[in-house]
Amino acid sequence: MLRDRGEKDFYKKNAEDYNIQIKSLQARNDELLQRVDTLRRLNQDKEISYQQKIEEAINDNRRILEEKVAHIEKDIMEQAEQKIKKYKAKMNSIKTENDTLKYEL
């Protein structure tokens, strides 16, 4: 009977030790799960921040390109207007010369 009681005490002590270890591991697991959740949220925040920065960069580039295109269009229009004025002046000169020649004939 003493031996049985000693074995019971031994097993009881082992069971208590295992329960303590299990509780400790459960607490550690909960702590790690909280860390994982915190890291997941931080990662999501960083990802959102990076996406916002990328969108801002895209918008800035789009704005710069639109400004450059507008400037190029303006330059082309000014050059075209100058050429039109030049050709109109040349046409008027030719018309005047033609009228002069008609008058002389």
C-alpha cells in the first residue's frame, strides 16, 4: 500500500508539474499570439503607408507629365501660329505682287 501511495504521490506530483508546464506554455502561446497580431497590424499599417506613398508618387508623376504635355502643346500652338502668320504675310506679299503684275499688264 505504501508503494501504491508513493506511486500515486509521484504521479500526482508529475501531473501537477505537467499542468504547471501546460499553463506556462498556454500563457507563452497567448503572448506570442498577441505579438503576431501586433506585428500583423503594424505590417498592414506599413503596407497602407507604402500604398499611399506610391499613389502620391503616381499622382505627382501624372501631374508633372500633364504639365509637360500642356507646355509642349502650347509651344506647338505658338510655333504653328507663327508659321501661319509668316505664310499669311508671304501670301499677302505674293498677292500684292500678283496685283502689281496684273496692273502692269
